Amino acid sequence: MKSKKQLTTLAKHIVALFLCTLVIVPFIIILLNSFKTSKEAALMTLELPKQLLFENYATVIEKGKLAQSFVNSLIYAIVPCACVVIFCGMASFTLSRRITKLNKFIYMFMILGIFVPVNYLALIKIMKLFSIYGSRFGLILFYIANNIAFSIFIIYGFIHTVPREVDEAAIIDGANPLQLFFEVIFPLLKPVLVTAFILMFMNIWSDFMTPLYLINKTNLWPMNLAVYNFFGRERANWNLVFADIVLTALPVLIIYLIGQKQIISGLTSGAVKG
């Protein structure tokens, strides 16, 4: 029996290692080739660069106009995420604490947005009607609306893990509704709020199709569209393309590494008791 378990464990480890290799190797290739010359990078090998060319990154930032697109991406990601986390936290708290037929209907109606696909044709017509098509405000408003359903779904489940006695104690101490939420409940929701924020941030940062449809000015492009445009102009220079990809992926990787513990605890707590 022990030998069978050991073989099973070994087989699982081998499969996991193989899958990890499939994921990691392309990233290593991109990173290594971003420091090579154009000819070396065209081979796309795992060989170490003969000379580390850090100027590839300076060239990409200058030619690809990444400074402006980086600021745009930060605005498109941080503003909607902050708005969604705060307002969905308040909505989820109210819906979960006041369990009525109307609130149940509102909750079910809102989370239906998880399954409804985006119709860009209708969306563009509506945005043009309100004169927000092609603007930062229009894209930010879309991201807020698009992330409400999933955020309420995971926050709602997590709030059930917070005992109602906490609410009662705060009310007895004289807390009004806003104080109850922001001073008492909000800090307790940190794991799930950070989880929602990071997942939204990564999703918005890596989104390519939505800005492509909704933004028609190059100075408002996020980094993904800047990379796409840069690749069209510099596809002969793979070292610069790889450097561009690294710079685009780096913020998402940093955000995830910072908040990965919160992501795990936020999702598991909501899943177990939600």
C-alpha cells in the first residue's frame, strides 16, 4: 500500500512539474531574449545573452511611448477596482444582512452578469448616445459595470463569515450605518476585498479587446494596445518586442505576488462558508 501511495505521489509531482515547466519556459525565453541583440533574439532559444543589453528597455519605453500608456493602464485599472471594491462591499453587506425576498432577487439578478457576454455593438451605440465613446470615463464606467457581478458574488459569500454579533456590538456602542461598515466591517473584509481588487486589476490590465473597441485615440491607449502597435512596427526586432512584453506583464506579476496570500484566504473563506 505504501509503495502504491508513493508511486501515486511521485506521478502527481512529475505531472505538476511538467505543467509548471510548460508555463514557466515561455516566460524565461521572453525574459532572456529581451536582453539580447535582434539577431540572437530571433532564434528564441534558452541560451544566456552574450551581453546584457539593458538599453533595449530604454528604447522600448521611448519608441513605444510606454510612459503614457502605463499611466493610462493604471487609471483604467485602479479607479474601477477601487470604486467596485467600496460600493460592492457596501451592497453585499446590505444584501447579506437584510435577507428579504427583494434582496434575494436583487442579488440573483446582479450576479447574472457573470454569465452574460458583452455585446460590443450595442455597447458602442449606447456610449455614443451618452457621448462617452472613446473617452477615459466611458472605459472606466464599463469596467466598473463589468466587474460588479463577480465582486458581489465573492464578497457576499465572505460576509457570512463575519458574525452578526459584531454588528450588534457596534450599534450598541452608538455606531451609525456608515461607521458600522467603514470602521467595523470594512477592516474585517480585507482578505476578500484585496482578492476582488487584485483579480479585477489583473483582468483589466490584461484586457485587449475592450480598449480596442472603445478607445479610438492613441494617446488614451493602455499598455496592451501600445504593445500591439509596437509589435506591428518592430516585429523584425524581437528583442524589443520581448522587452515590451516584460514591461507590460511586470506590474501584474508584482501585484499578484504582493497579494497572493490574501487571494487564497479570500477565496477559500468565501467558498467554505458563503
